[in-house]
Amino acid sequence: MKSADTPQDTRGAVVTLTNRPNEPEHEKVVHEQLAKRLAALQGLAFLGEYDAEASYPCPLYFVPSSTVVGTDLARKLGLEGERDLFGGVVPHAFIETKAITHPLVRPDAGSPLGWSREFSRRVTGGVLPGYSVFSLHDAREAGRRLLNEGALRIKPVRATGGRGQERVSTVQALDHALENVDEAELAQFGLVLEANLEHVTTFSVGQIRVAGRILSYYGTQRLTPDNAGDTVYGGSDLLVVDGDFDTLLDLDLPERTRLAISQAQVYDAAASDCFRNFYASRRNYDIAQGIDDRGRACSGVLEQSWRIGGASSAEVAALEAFAQGRGGKVVHASSVELYGESTVPEGATLLFRGDDAEVGFITKYALVEDYGNPE
């Protein structure tokens, strides 16, 4: 074991942990910038990227690029609870995906080790109609049931940003779509079949627990053209309170916003209660509101994120504002991602600006503004 060439700090130190198969340079740089700021907020040293061969002089606080999977790995890293990382720990890989959102198609349907039927029961009414399946047979049965009510959406559980999803409105289209499914991937991680909505608004509702504070928020995502002209994630606009979800609900909010927050709150509590050895200091939930094929208004949690994400620069900026006594108990915080040449507004915190090998020229910054009346 080699010694890390770092200053001693008995209170602990912060490190990043790259635990995704692929991480673009611009995201790696942003994660490092946020880790440095999280270190400063906690009065800790920042020691850079975690080195498994190093002998560190103090307990570590981790900023992983993805959810930490497996209790054995968590113990090896010295993780014991949410105070030890910015992100989350799950005992099994499928738990970090949208597969947990829906019930099985039958009580005796196949499911992976660690599956919680109680979780599905707890979140009923707070998620869209749908099923999680782990075999082609169950996928066909689930799809046919949902098609009786209208079009459905087939969703690979490990994809992000809507990638790989397919809208299906007939049995023939369902069978064709399932022909391309990898059965080994399906058995391990699952597949979601969910009612399709139109005219959708997607809310982000989340909470971070860092540096002795709990911050909760709701917001929406923005889209922007990338350097190829495709529409991609362009950042998040959040309304953040210094407090828990109930503190957020104490604000004067529109009813549809209150519904999204309440549904996220139920989902969050169910995850904590139903999945043993799960914990997270960063919790984010996407809630879709729209119209189904029969013209009915629907609202439900789509999926969770228990890892550093696109909105995290806004989360950390809000945390800094509250720690410094700026903005009272409520602030607006935004994360912004722009492609090509762009101008960074005065007062923003620049996180990355330059050419990235995967996406081209990109600028990423965060901005905190005084609280006004929410829309």
C-alpha cells in the first residue's frame, strides 16, 4: 500500500469516485469542482480521485459518479450511512433503476433477489399504470394488459434521458419491439412497460442532506440544442428550501406542483422503508404529468436518481447560499448547460467551458437568485 501524498485531517477528507463505465471529460471536471465545494462546506480537505491502492490518513467522504452498488463494496470503501457520501448506496443493481417503480405482472412472476412487493404496494397511486418484467413471457403479458387501456411505452431500465424508449399501440408492434430485447439483460435488470402520456410536463423533486443541512426542492428541466442540432438536457431550474419536504409543501404552490412533491415524498419514504441497506444523501425523483390515451389526466413518479446529477450544481450552489446566510430560507437555483459559444451571466459559478471529446464545445454553470413568487 502506498501513502497518499495529502495533508492530515482527522475530521475526514473528500474524494471523487469514478464508478461508471463511461464518463465524459466535462462531467468528470464538474464532479471534481462540486466535490471541492462540498469539501469546503464541511471543512474537509479535498484529495482528488480515490485511489484504491492508497493508504488514506483519515475517513473519506465520497462523491461517486454513480450509485454505489453492493453492501460489500460499500463496506470496503468505509461507507456506513448517508453522511459518508454525496449520492446513494443500494444492495442490488436493479434497485437503482426505474424497475422498482412498478409491480410484477403476477404474484408468482420472476423477479431478482431483493425484490420488494411491499414497495410496489406502497407507491400505488403515486406512479403511472405499468409493470416491471424480467422475462419475455411476462413482458408480452404485461404489454397486452396495458394495451387494453391505450398506448404504452417500453423503457429500458438503465437508459437515461428517454434513450431507447419506444411507444407501442398494437400487439404486433409490441411483439416486434420485444424481439430486440437482450434476455440476459432483461433477467438481471428488468424492463418497464408503462402507460404512454401525451402533453407531458416533467417535474424534478429532490432532497440533499449534506453538512448538517437538509435541502428540498422542486423544479423543471430545460432542453437545448447540442452541437449536432439534437435536443438534449440543458439544465434545471429549482426552487429550494432550507428544510425537508414538508417545509417545501408549506410554501404557496400550485396544486399540480403539490401533487408532484407529495408523490415523490411517498416514493422516497417507501424506498427507505422497503429496501434494506439502502441509504442516500442525494435523492431526486422525476414526476410526469400528462394525458393518457383515454383523455384522463395522470401524474406519477417515473424514476429515481440517487447519485450526483445534472441538477447537482444547482443543489450545491443553494447549499452554499444557505450556509453563507444568503437568500433567507428559500432560493431559486439553476444549473445551465449550453453548447457552442455562449455568455456566462454575472454572478454565475462557471464549472466547465471548453471542448469535450464527446460533445464538442460546452459551457456549464450554476446560478442562485433571490426567491420570488413561484409560478
